[in-house]
Amino acid sequence: MEVVLVAAVARNGCIGSQGSLPWHYPADLRHFRRVSASHPVVMGRRTWESLPRRPLPRRLNVVISRQADYAVPTGVCRCPTMAAALSICRASEATRAIIAGGAEVYRLALPLADELVITWVPDTPAGDTFFPPWNQGDWEVRDRRCQPPLEFVTYRRRAVP
Ligand SMILES: NC(=O)c1ccc[n+]([C@@H]2O[C@H](COP(=O)([O-])OP(=O)(O)OC[C@H]3O[C@@H](n4cnc5c(N)ncnc54)[C@H](OP(=O)(O)O)[C@@H]3O)[C@@H](O)[C@H]2O)c1
């Protein structure tokens, strides 16, 4: 099973502000739906709570939270760790696990990721949540698609020589 991070990132690294997205780009929401369709989606508890409509339909939703008594609807999984979340995805015979944020969960998943699917957003919002630092030299661009003002780029982790 491949681990795929999907994020929309501003030029200044910002991904969120006050618990939600600092922009509204319907083309990016459509892109997320397409990339995550039929794959399990792993997200942090705060991102889960930020979803306007939850669970995300027709996909296994996995929410990471340390709160053992955190209630989620039937069919949604709460996991105490990233490892447990990925085990659940593997048990569902998924070929790809989509890591949908936010920043804390991206940080946990980045060392495990095979692929990054980044939407580059031209804004520089004054947000409070940022994509974790990553070394672009460790990744090669596999696909790049411009849909002004957005750019959708798929990166694959380079094989270690
Ligand atoms: N631009 C994008 O693509 C994008 C995507 C997703 C989200 N966002 C934005 O990002 C922001 C939310 O991100 P965030 O970093 O604040 O929160 P988050 O990563 O969504 O969720 C954080 C929560 O996850 C749980 N968690 C984190 N690390 C854990 C660990 N090691 N073990 C177990 N549970 C753990 C904790 O839940 P408990 O407190 O319940 O224990 C923690 O409070 C929002 O503004 C959202 O809109 C942006």
C-alpha cells in the first residue's frame, strides 16, 4: 500500500487559518475528490472537525485522535496513532492511503510517504498552520498540471541509491 499526502500549500507554506482553509478554490476541492476517490482518507481530529460535510462520502474515513472517548459516526474509524491508522487502511485492502492533513498529521506521515500531491496556491495568507519542512531534493516531479491560478504537482520519493 502506498502512502500519499495530498495538500494545498500556499507560497509561504500556509495550509490553514483558524481551523479552516484560508482560501476557497472549488477546482482544488474537485481535485481532492478525484485524487482520493475510493481510497481510505486519514486525517487529524481537527481537520475532521473542519469538514463542512462529514464523513467524506464513499471512502473509509480514519480520524487520528489521542482521545479514547472521541465519538465518530458509525463506519468512521478513530485511531490513536498513525501506525494504527495505516494498519486499518491496509486491512481494508487499500492500494493507496490518502493522508489529508492537517499539519500535525502531515508531519507524522511525511517520513512514510511514497508520493506527495501538492496543489500550489498563489496566495500568501497570514495563517496559523503550515506544511512541515520537506527537502524537495528527495522528491522528483512526476506530473505537473497548471490550472491558473493553481498548479497541481505530483512528487515521487527518489529511490535511495
Ligand atoms: N491546505 C490543506 O490541504 C489542508 C488540509 C487539511 C487541513 N488543513 C488545515 O489544517 C488545519 C488543521 O491542522 P492541525 O495541524 O491544526 O490539526 P490536525 O493535524 O488536523 O489534527 C490534530 C489532531 O490530531 C491528533 N493527533 C496529532 N498528532 C497525533 C499523534 N501523534 N497521535 C495521536 N493523535 C494525534 C490530535 O487529536 P486530539 O487532540 O483529539 O488528540 C491533534 O489535536 C486547519 O486549519 C485545516 O483547515 C489544510
